[in-house]
Amino acid sequence: MDVSTFEILYKPLTPPLGAGTEAIARRVLQGYFLTIANTEAFDFTFRIAFNITLPNPDNPARRLDGNTLFITDVASPDNVFSTSLTRSPAGGNRYVGSFVVPAGKTALVVLLSNITVPTFFATTPADIEIRGWVSLSLPCLFRRVGRFFKLTPQEGAPARVLLNAEHRSTYLPPGWPVTASGDLDFDQTGTNLTLASGMALNEVPQDRCFFFPPVFEALEPVLKRIPDALVMASDLDEVEAAAALVAGLARFGPENESLDAMNRVLEQAGLGVRLAPAPKAAGQK
């Protein structure tokens, strides 16, 4: 489901206006804050996607890569900090992360400029400006059940949640922290964002889950090693997860496994992909 728009900023409030105007040239640090209350009796893993407007021409200051901090807090001893949302697909405009909200708990999810860099305010050019929209879903969970590999729906889905989205902004004194002195004036504002649904109470939908056929004996040595390679599948949609499966299979040589058996599994899974031995180099027997 689409949640709201978002805008990440670290910019001067005004363009340079000449000498004597420094007092109004404060920088604004603006982040996106999403409150999610899980009203259900089940724990849920959520996938959040930030869909940005890609700059043209490319401009690193207008992409999430390396510029932002993703934080989740569910009333635990420590917040969970991450600077690496998954860009999916590579080079695309969507950045995804995942987090768990236990039954009856409320989480705060935050996206803002990466202020954990020790010299951020002193040396980072105040030129970060990223816009887009946010979506939420329930990813399928990858499990092995007996002789089957399944991406299974989450128990209790869809999830009824209360949502509140807002921008919170901090205004920094001119020159701080390098040249500012005396009484420092830090101001803060919070602005509620309109939810796409127009309602506080929403149902987060379950992603479609696909199924892997029975495991042939010939594939056991390979498939036992695949789950760890697919831990990231919870951050992928159906097509991307299928591609991850194929990529995982492709990393293993055919020495002890049957390519024919592998291809039967891939065909029955409906992935439309076949594996073949690598061509021999010239002169190789």
C-alpha cells in the first residue's frame, strides 16, 4: 500500500543573498518519521519501500545511497540504525528495508540524512534534497517445510495498523558548528503528511508468495546451501526473489549435481530459466 510522500533535506533555507544576510541563511535538516501501531495479535515483518525521483543528470546528493540513515525503534533498549537500504533493482529508483513490529506494539521508522558521520555538520555540503513516496507491504517469509521450499504468507495477514506520517525539521544556526558563537538558536517543527488512504487505520497487504516444487535428491546438496543466500528475499518482490534463487543456484558448480534435475525444478517453478554448463575454453578437453 502507498503511504505518503516524503522529502529528505539538508539545505540552506535561502540561496546566498550577499553580505549581511547570514542570519537568515540557516540550514534545515528534515527527516521522514512514520509511526506504525500493530493492532493485531500477531508479530509482523514489514517491508518499507522509498521510491525516489531519480535525478537527471545523475546527482549523488539526490539519491539515498550513502546519504541517509534508516532507524527503527520498537520500545527496545536500543534503536536499530542502518545506512544501507537495499536498492531494488540495482540502479532503480526503489530502496527497501524491513523491520518487525510485535503484536500490540508501536514502532517509529525514521529516514533522515546520515548525521552519524562525525564531521557531518562541519564538512558535508548542505545540498541533500531527495523526494519520493513511501509504500508498505508484508513480505513472504522463506521457509523450508519438509522436502519443500516455500515463500509463505505471514500468519494473520493482512495487518491492521494505525499510521501517522510526518516531516520533522531542525533549523541550524548559521556557521554552526564551525564559526557560530554566543546564543545558538535551534528551532524545530513537525508537519503531518496526508496519508494516501485518507485514514489512520489501514490494512497492509500480504505480498503474493510463490512455491518451489519438491526437492529432487540430486539437488539436496545445493538447496541446503540456498536459504542463507536468500535471507534478503524478505526485501524482494516475487520476480526479484525468483531472480535471487537463480543467482544462488548459478553460484554452484555442476560437479556433484545434475543440471537436468535443476532445470526440471526451475521449469516446474515457472521461472522461465534454464542452467547450462559454461562453455569450455579453446583447447580445453
